Amino acid sequence: MNVSATVLVQELKLLRKGRGISATQLGERVGPALRAVCRISGNEDAAEIRRKVSDRLRALIAPLPTDLSTVVLAALGLHEQARNPFYQERVHWAARELDRDDRTIRRRIDEGIEQVAELALAAAPAAAPGDPSRSWHTENLRVTLSLDQPVPEAFEIRRIVADADDIAELDLALTLTTPVDSGRSVREDDLQVDVFHGGLLAARVMESSDRAGLALRLPSPLRRGERHELALRFRAAFRYPHYVCVPRHPVDLFELHVRFPTPAPAEILLLDQVFQEDAKNNGVKGPVLVPDGSGEIHLEFRDLVPGFAYGVRWAE
């Protein structure tokens, strides 16, 4: 599912509540659509998220008519004279400023937010290789997944580009989605990781009940613009019938090859830029894929947005 204006509007309306941009737990209120528009990856701290969201929204609000820009800036807590801790107070301020009643101001806020969403999607910022706000990105990710083995194996070859100097370690992760009714969390030894070339596995830690974080130490620090290739193998029993890439950093090209056992699953669906939780939601459908004569499918995804899922889901 592509980022839509409707989804972005919903996230902006959530953001305006309470203290708006000054909310303490801002990261929890910035949804995937807004993260995509503001180029927020998965490893930025609260201060960096606040800066990115503030800068991007101010740029999008600037072209609006004066009355709409005033009310939207106030609603989101971005107006210097409307930093009140409650949304209703900021509405009152805008009403006094424009000499209108509160109901009119709320209507104009909604109108302004809809225009901001349209502008954001019409001119989404491209991922600049030298963007100093991120440390590295993936130029090419090739994954071969074999599901016809006693234990499924995924071979990953990744070519990264440093977007800053002195990049000595990469933060990677892999999630083994566990069905809600399983009653069992993923253990560290459920996932086997082998590094074939390109670095040393420096650390692994369970970041959540089903996600393993991996730290890969590079042979030597990279300078901005330098490329580096690494190869890994993952082996684990699948607890949910899907395989997706949910990047923490931008990915230019993701090539996925999946080899299914015989007989092939009754249904194989394409998942292209869907919300991470929707990847395991059987109610969310995608185009049907048909394996070739070898029981394989071959897919390409370009310009992956951090926080969204790309891959396949199949019926068991």
C-alpha cells in the first residue's frame, strides 16, 4: 500500500493533539506515512525526529494562504505565539488572531492539513546520498530465500554506501514474527546468523519479543561515499508465512528470490510498501504471484521507504 493523503492526514491530526510537536513521546506519535515524508529512519533519537518533522512541516505549510498557514502552525504547536500545552487553547488563540469562532478555525485547520498532505506527496523529498541526517544506506540488497530446506535459509548480499565519515558498524535486525496465540517469545538461539564476508558480528540482542538486533563491525571505517559489500546467512524456522524487508535505512534496490517447496502454497501475495503490521494481516491483500517451473518467484523493489514492509506472504 502506497502512502496516501488520507493516511497522512490521519497522522497529522493525531500529531496536533496535546502539545503537538512538543509532545514528550513524539516518536510514538509519528506514524509510518509521516516518517516517510520526513525521511525518518528507525534509529534516530527524539531530538532528531522533532527537528526533521518541524523542518519538513514548516516547509510544507509555508506556501499555504496566510490564514491556513497560521491555523495549521498553531494547531501543530509550530507557531511561536501558540505554544499552549493543549490543542483547544491553540484553537482559541487562532480564533482570536483571525477574529473567527472556534468552529471556523477547526474547519480551516482540517482544510490546511489536507493541503499539507497533498503538497507532501506531490513533492516528497528524494533521498540524497549525502544526507547528513543518516549514516548509511543500502544501494543493493539481494536475498535468496529457500523454503524447501529442513530449516529455511536466507542468503543476503548487501552493498551499502556511507553517508557520513567514520562508519565503523552497521545496525541490522531480523524479526521472526510470532503468532499472537502462540504464547511463546522468540529466543536468541532461534536464529542462526553466519557472516560469509564483509565484517564481524560484534553483538546481537533481542530488541523486542520477536526482533533480534545485530551489530556488524566493518573491517575498517568507511568515509562518506565509500561502498562496502557484505554477505550473511540466516537460518530459522518460520512462525508466520511471510518474508518482508522492513528497512531501518533507505534501500535503493531490493531483489528477492524465493524458492517454495513442492507443492507450492495455495496462494502467494505480493506485499509492496505496506505497513509493517499489515504484512501479517490476512485481511490485507496484494497481487497474486505464480511461481515458475522451479517453484520460484523473483521480485524487485526500488526506493524502499524506512518503516514499510516489502516482500511476500503465502498461505500455509
